[in-house]
Amino acid sequence: MTLCNTCDEENSWDQFLSYIKKRCSQTAFGNWFEPIKVLEITSDEITLEVPNIFVKEYLLSNYKDDLLAFLPVNQKGEPAINFIIARPKSVSEGEKENKSRASSGRIDSFRSNLKLNNNYTFDTFIEGPSNQFVKSAAMGVAARPGQSYNPFFIHGGVGLGKTHILHSIAHYICGKNRKLRVQCITTEAFINELVDNLRNKSVDKMKRFYRNSVDVLLVDDIQFLQNRVNFQEEFCNTFETLINQNKQIVITSDKPPGQLQLSERMVARMEWGLVAQIGVPELETRVAILQHKAKEKNMELPNNVAFFIAEHIYNNVRQLEGAINKLSASSRLLNLKITEDLVEKTLREMLQHVPDNKISVEHVLKSVAAVFQVRVSDLKGSSKTKDIALPRQVAMYLAYKMINGTLQGLSDSFGKTHSTILHACKSVKKKVQNNELLRRQIGIVERNIIS
């Protein structure tokens, strides 16, 4: 680093680097901060040489507040930094970096095969109580691959954002860490690839690729590996090899590991790290999602209309996006203002209405199943796993609370004894006192039942 005129002023940049070094990964520091050179510092301005425009934008986008705390500030309240883009290397200097460039080129070639949805980033993921923990954990994984939750297992129902989170992790790592080789693949694609390699007698080549060339493995919809013993074994072997090398693995599924029909070895491996559920977004989050999707389409969506849609479409985010797409098309083609009446006419088939007749046990079961992402048959069954037992107790509690029927009638409907129904009611009442998430989930079910 070039020496400047004033040691005290020079120290301000060193202090900034020391501060940042403790708050980011070693790889990120090496990629973004080490290449920066200080050319000059005065009391009014600092001149930095950066290798390219991307480093400049990264610095200002991610560390502006920190820069303001350590470096001179101009009259506009912005960091007083004069950026100079480094000149291209000379031939001799370039020759010294041929090996590094070749390595970078190989990674760029590796990443060119990634099939990611450009709209699936952390910035476009609407956060709410039902998915806040999953997003925070995912950002931790993306910032420190292989160092924080590994493996990271995300489960939840269809259309709740699991693939969005998976692609967000991939985008973040590719943007922040140029050295890591990321592979994002569906389980179906993994199976098809293995079949092709078996047919071509090139399985060893596939094994070398996944076990030696991948730093971050992101796998979507692992439930499709159920009842495929040979494929499970190959995936499990790859899984263990990567984990032993501290390579990051992220897996998504429609169910938690314990409910998947996979080998005990597979389930145990997936439960090693962090298992997190992404839930059905509550009303306010659904409204925020609708407003965000509408904004992307330059469509003005009145708040009352957004709430009306959110109150009648609540199973998954994909349905909300589909509703906006259909509403936008109808509004523009017919040149109509977006109102609740237009929503009723345009989205009639998508809106979920509760019949006007009295509430039935079956309706309670369906609403609980939708919110807690379980099957109605599971609620009627005898499974005692926590993921099933708690929703079943909630269904009994709400049925007892909302249906004007006899205890005998409820017992017959659930196939349970009177004491079981009463125990479930007492248990749920006690749990909601200290469990904010459960209280919100029950509130969603109740609104869905009576709306």
C-alpha cells in the first residue's frame, strides 16, 4: 500500500480495514478489500485505486455507513473518496497472473452452466413472521458457506418460496465470492444425470465432478428421491464427501427429514445441521407480496383490493403471483380500473370462499392442513410426530371452539375419546400463551374459516 503524507490520516484507512476484517469472511476480504490501494489521503479526501468499477460499487453499496465513520465526508454527507480505476496490467505483469486468470476462467465456465431464476434473490424475497427465520439462516449460509449451518435443510409446502431462497443463496455467493464453485440442481435433474452416466458408463466422471469440483451444492425437492434406494445411496455418499470437506450443502423438501421415506442413514445426514420450516405467509405478508408483484408490473393495486385478494388466496405465494398476472392482463386488455368487483369476476376460480352454511369439522381440518402444511388424512390418522400431533390438537381446539356441536359429535368426527378432545383444548390454550408463532397460525386458520 502506497504511503501517504499524513500518518494519522493513513491510520483512518487501516482502522477501517481492521474494523471490516472482523465483520466479513476472509475470502470476501481478500476479494474486495485487499486489491484496493491508497494513493493519497488529505483531511478533505482520500484517493483509492480499485481494480475495476465493481469494487467501487461494492464498497459504496455495502459499507457506506462504515466509510462515513472512518473517512472524510464531503459537503453532501457522502464519503469523500476519489476512485481511480487501475490501468490494465503490462504484458509481464499479466504473465505472472496467467494461472490465476485461468483458474478464474474455469470458475466462470463452471458457473455459466448454472440455471438460476434472475428474479429469485434475497432483495425480492418478501419477509414475514412465517419465513423470517429461514431467510436469516439462508443469508448466514450465503455469507459464510460451509461455516455456519451445514447442511441447511428447508422444508415447507408448495409455492412458499423454497426455490426462491435456494436461488437467492446461489446468486449471493456467485456475486460476493468469485472463487467458490456453485452447483444448483433439482433432485429430478440429479437422478436423470446419474441415469445418463450409468448408461454411458461414466459414473466415475460424475462422482469426481460432484465430490471434487463443487464447493456449494444446492439441491431442490429432495422428496423425489423417495423409494429410489440406489439413487439415495449415491447421493448420500456424495453428501458425506462434501460435508467432510466443509463444503456447503443446502436441501429443500416439502416435508421435514423425519417424514420422508428415505433410508435412516439419509435422514440422519440431513438432520446433522439446521432444519427450518418455511410457513404459509400471514395476511400482512401476503398483501406485501401482492403489492411487490404489482409494482414489478407497473400496476397500481389499491390497498383494499390487495387485502381482498390476500384474504381469499392464502395457500401459497405462487397463487398470489398468478392472481396478479391474470388481474394485470385483464385490466389492461379491457382497460378497466382494478376494483374488488373486477377481482371477483377475473379471479373467481382462484378465490377460496368458505360456504355460507355452518362450519363443519371437515372445513376446520382443511383450513388447519393448509396453514400447517400437512394432509387432512394425517390429521385424522394416529401419527404422534410433533409436526402432525400439534396441528391435530389445533384442529380439535378450533372445532370445539367454533362448532356448535356436542362433545360426542366431535369425538366421532375425530375418532378420539372425550378426554383426548379436552386434553387437546387445554394443551393448545396453554401453548398459545408463550408461543407467538402458534398464536398467529391459529389466527390465520380462524380468519380463513370465517372469511
